[in-house]
Amino acid sequence: MTIATTLRLSLYGAAISAISTFGLIGCSNSSTEPAASDSAVSTDKPAKTLAITQIVEHPSLDEIRRGIVEELADNGYVENQNLTINFQSAQANLGTAGQIAKQFAGDNPDAIVAISTPSAQSLVTSTTTIPIIYTAISDPLAAKLIDVNDKPVQDNLTGLSSQLPIEPQLDLIQKIAPNAKTIGYVYSPGEANSVAVLNQLKAAAPARGLQILDLTANRPTDVAMATRSLDGRADVIYTSLDNNVVSAFEAMANAANELKIPVIASDEFSVRRGATAALGVNDYDFGRVTGKMVYRVLDGEKVSSIKPQVMNELTLYISPKHAKAQGVNLPADILNDAINVDTKAANE
């Protein structure tokens, strides 16, 4: 069995074998980009207000936000008609994220969407009454948003996570770089999700004869320097959706090109922006699923009755162009079974 374009994985179950078988300081806007409305969509629902915040603006998180807004529009909550959206970006500043959370708590919207772990963590300390729907979270348990029984830590909280199993990621790395001995991992120690991924890598790597070399990047401007310090020390780079890294992904990719070290990521847009490959969720689909949860809240359902969900659909993305720049040739089975972002971009 080869890798299907979309892999449906049990995030709690079966192990997967080798990949060959498988108004603030921050940016403020009164709305997101308007969703394209369809005249056939009913907008007879009552007017609602929705606040959306994300730790930083980059293509992956922006695509999730687009999916949310378009899902709501398709279900009768159309921006600039019966839905007012207040979007705020913290511009990668944790202090600003806290300010945004406090402002949203004071504004008292009908619901708040927190895109990314730092944004969600700031919000749960700011309100216990306004419904919060988190999304773009890799490990809500590590982020202390849910407990060991998958129950939200507050009654006003629910959301969608993407707990990517680490074994398929390592399978992909070893398929693309079969001689690799050391994986470089650049991350922000302030992001709980990134720390959780690091711990998973360190736990799983030894059994495969691999070592993990982790380097911190506390700010987006640190990413290029951290990547270049892997010269002669790492054979491949793996990155999760660390917001500092994704914010400066072109800098990482350029450094990796110079060093001829392949970069394996976990989202489509990182491949578009310079990675060799990624196995992860489709960001737009992630937003659409999140949007269904937001719709239920806006439509009157108590947030406490909406259980947290896990997105369990993974897609393999590749860029032969970036692979070549980073000194690797992609195996035929990966070329045949993945979404080629080079071709996709040319057709858009």
C-alpha cells in the first residue's frame, strides 16, 4: 500500500510502518477579508459578533481563518451582512496577545476564535464566560487547554487540534533522507506545542538510530542563524508549525538551500515557501471544520456541549524544485502519491 494523497490516520491507535507502506499594538482589522457571499445563502439568522485572534499572520494560519469565515458564510452567517468580525493579530508578541485577549473579554462578542496555542492560552486567562473555540493547536493537553480525559479546562472552551503522530513524520524523513543520522529541530521554547513535538522526537528517534539536535529561536529573526548553525551537524531539518519558524520560513529555506540540507515540514504552505515535503493537515479544511464548531455556538448551542475534536486527515505535499535545491531526489513512490505544490501553483 502506497501513501494515498490523503491519509486517514487514527491519532490514538495503530502504529504506522515505513512511509513506503503508508486597535492594539498588534495588527488590527475590523474584519477578515470578506468572504465571497452567495446570493442563495440565507442570511435571515440574527446578527452576531465574532472575534478572531492569531499569534501572527502567516499563510497557514491565514488559510485556516479563511476556511472558518467561508464555512460560516455557507451556513448563513455572512460577514458584513449579519456577521461582524473583529480580527486581531498579535504579530508574534506574547504581550500583545494578552492585550488582545483582555480587549476581547471587554468587548463581549458572541464567540471568540483563537488561532494558535499562545492566543488560546491568553484567552483562557481572560474570560470564563465568552465561548472560546481554539484551532491550529498541536497538543491541547500540553498547552493545558484540556485535561487527560480530553475535557476542556473551562466550561467556555472547546476546539480543534491536529495531534500529528510522530512516527509517520519520521517515516517520511527516513524515506527522503535514508542515510540521515541527525535531525535538526529549530523551535521556540515558549510554544508548548513545539516543546511537545521535541519531546516526541527525542522519545522516538533512538529506536531508529537517529539523534535530535534542537536549537532555539526565540524570535523570527533568530531562525536563519539557528538554521545555519546546523551546518555539518544535521543531515535533515524537521519543523512543526512553530509560529516563529513559520513566520520566517523563507529565511530557514534559504539557509537550508545554502547548506544542502532538506527541510521536512508539517503543512502545505511551508512546502510552497521552501520545504522539500510535508505530511500534515490541509489548512483550509482545518478552518472549515473549525467553522462548523463556531457555527454551532453562534446558532445557540452551549459551548460546553461541543466536545473538542481532533483533525485526523493528513495529506502529503512535495516540491521537487525545493528538494533539488536542498540536495535530494524524491523517491518515485512519493512523487507518484503526493500533491506536487510546484504543479499546483502553476495551475492556480
